[in-house]
Amino acid sequence: MSDPLRLGIAGLGTVGRGVVRIVQRHGELIAARAGRAIEIAAVSARDRSKDRGIDLSALAWEDDPVALAQRADVDVFVELVGGSDGVAREATEAAIAAGKDVVTANKAMLALHGQALAGLAEARGHVIRFEAAVAGGIPVVKALTEGLAGNAITRVMGVMNGTCNYILTRMESAGLPYETVFEEARQLGYLEADPELDVGGIDAGHKLSLLAAIAYGTKVAFPAVELEGIGKVRIEDIRHAADMGYRIKLLGVAQMTGRGLEQRMSPCLVPADSPLGQLQGGTNMVVLEGDSVGQIVLRGPGAGEGPTASAVMSDVIEIARGTRLSTFGQPAATLRDPVPARATAPAPHYLRMTLVDKPGALAKVATVLGDEGISIDRMRQYQHSDTSAPVVLVTHSTTRDAIDHALSRLPATGVLTGEAVAIRIEKV
Ligand code: NAP
Ligand code: HSE
């Protein structure tokens, strides 16, 4: 057998702990599969005295992840600290400069700096792998980079943030409002330190932009992702959607069109009986479509110690086997600049608004929609009171631009109380 592959693990939180556990538990199995032993040479975290429930007694300790990244006895730097910048990025750059391969679960860092980091690593003959950064335990990066390498990818779609899916499914199953379930998610430790990363769709947008780079051979273009979070989804929307046979999901879609690369992450209605509609709790699902293969559906745990560490280990074992893959499936220097295109594919839309209850109110709304070329498919009025009438409309297929234009004109009709909400109904 060859020499052992020696890891330096920075970050011993949820994911780092899981990686240490797998290495310690499955040494023999991993060595047999990798053709060489995998050892942990040294680790780093902030607080050395913290009890992490794992045995670190035989491992060297570094307070500074940069020093860890530069150690002579480290072959692979495993970055599990997190954060787009700061010490995670600094230590990753130090590792590359010191001639190490890198494995990371850090989608935020790669979405913002992945192109530069991959370029630096590849120029020196090193690799950066990131299976754990997208959809936790689901091997979606490998599916796109390897399994589907012979396909022109036509669409990448999915639910990639478990916290949002937990919030949306819990609102429906328990009939609880967004604010209550958000607080529950906080108590359960599901939310990122900055919750806006989850509920604002940013974390899922990071992941989508990484998959799009592999799928379309383009530089990572996170700033071009059209982002809308779940903060405006009310329990009424979930109930109305359910009445009509739909569920609301934070759905990401990336596709290359004649106009350029469309990337959007937004709440969508999907049929309740579709695989995406059936997705419960923190589970993720990624749908990949290729010209030869057709459609692939991958479903599994999107976060948590075991699933995320499992994905980290798949990258470590890949490196131990001697497989050297470019970060984004082709050399970073060959990735093209994407032409970002606004997602304009028409679709039916769900509209919710509350109207003042007076003659002609609905007619005024219908006129605005008609002026914008929007045709109404279905309409329902719920919980009508003496003064106001909550109304739900489903439109025929129309563009988001037409919907946005109509929404901007509705306040001037003087018949709305509050803001109208529009959610796309996605064909899945
Ligand atoms: P975490 O539980 O917050 O752990 C972070 C670790 O980094 C802690 O051990 C912390 O040390 C250490 N750390 C923070 N700042 C440091 C510094 N300046 N110097 C040295 N160590 C430092 O985070 P996590 O959930 O394991 O996430 C790690 C990465 O995986 C992130 O990029 C995250 O986005 C990604 N990820 C996580 C999941 C998940 O399910 N958790 C899923 C997919 C991807 P102390 O323990 O001493 O405080
Ligand atoms: N906050 C992320 C989620 C963690 O909820 O999916 C896994 O990336």
C-alpha cells in the first residue's frame, strides 16, 4: 500500500466532528477502498478545551487554521470552518500556496471566490473538491461532474436548503404561522448564524450557482442569481396552495437559454403529488436533466453531521485514490464568462390580494391584469368579511415581468388593502 494520506482538519463543529468520527470508525474499510490509509495529522478549532465527544488525544493541535494549512505533515487541508471570507478563505489560500489539496464544505466561500481559488489551485497542480457544499449528503457534484459528463445539461433544479423546506412543511403540517415556525427552527439549531442566509434564499442560491458552473462550463456567477426568500410566504398561501393541489417550495432553477444563463431561487408552487411536492422536512432534492440521460432525481439529507461528513469523506477518498478532477468539472481557466439572463420562461402564477369590499373592486384588478396581457384561469374568494375580501387568482401562463408590472400598477387602483403576493407555479 502507498503512504497514508494525511489530513489537516480546520473546524471541529458539526461537520468536522463527523469527519473525525468516520475516519476513526472506518479506517480499515476506507483504506481498502482508497488503496491507502487515511490519517488525521492535525486539527484546529477556536476552543481547545471544548468537549466535542470525540477523541483528539493523539492528534496535533493548531490554534490557527493558517498554521494548520501550512504544516509539512498535512497532505489535504479540510476546511470546515465556514464563512465566505475571514479565516476560512485565508487558510484555504495558505493551503494552496503550501502545495496542499483542499476539501471544503463551504458553499459561501466557493460561490464568491471559487473561481479564483480553483484557478490558483489548478495553476499549481492541486485540487479543490466540494461535494459537501451542495445538498449535504447527496452526491450531486459527483453526479454532474462524472456521471453526467457526457450530457449537455438542459436544466438543474432543486430544493437545496433544508431549513426552508423544514419551515414550509412544518407550517403546513402544524398549521402554524411563519414567525412561530421560524422561532422553532432557531430553537432546534437549524438556522445559520445569520438566518437571512437560509430564509433569504442566499445559501440555496450559493449552491445553485456552484451547480450551474459545472453544468454549463461557466464561471460561478452567484451575484447573477435572481433571489427571493420565503419571508413573504404566509400560512394562508400554504393553505390556498394545498386547496388547489400544490405545495410551496423554495425552488432553484438554472438553465442555459438562447439569451444566456438563467438562475433563479424563489418560492414556487409545485404539484403536491410530484416528487418535489412530497419532499418533507430538512430533506433536499436535486433534479438534473441531460440531453442523453433524460431526468435524474437525487433525494436525501441536505445537512447534519453524518450526511455532510459522508460527502466530505467522498472527496478525501477520491484524492487518496489519485483521481484529480477540476473543481468545476473542467479547468477553471476554460470556464466561460456567463451572459446572465433574466428568467423569463412563462408560467402560471398564483396571486393573493385583499380587496376592499365594494362594487367594481374585482373588475379594476381584472382590468390591470388584462392590460398586461395576463389571463385569469381560476379565482377564489376566502373568509370574506364586511369590509374586505381576500382573493386568490391563478393566471394562465405569463411572464414574471408581466406579473411584476401588474403588481406595480395595482396600488393605484385604490381597491387593495395591503400588498399583493405573486408566486410562480412551476412545471416539474
Ligand atoms: P460549526 O458547527 O459552526 O463549526 C465551525 C467550526 O469552526 C467550529 O469547530 C469552530 O471552533 C471552528 N472555527 C470557527 N472560527 C474559527 C477560527 N477563527 N479558527 C479556528 N477554528 C474556527 O459549523 P458546521 O456546521 O460544522 O459547518 C462547517 C462548514 O460546513 C460551513 O462552511 C458550512 O456552511 C458547511 N456545511 C454545514 C452543514 C451542516 O449541516 N452543518 C451542511 C453543509 C455544509 P469552535 O468549535 O472551537 O468554536
Ligand atoms: N443551512 C443549510 C440548510 C445547511 O438548511 O440546508 C446545509 O447547507
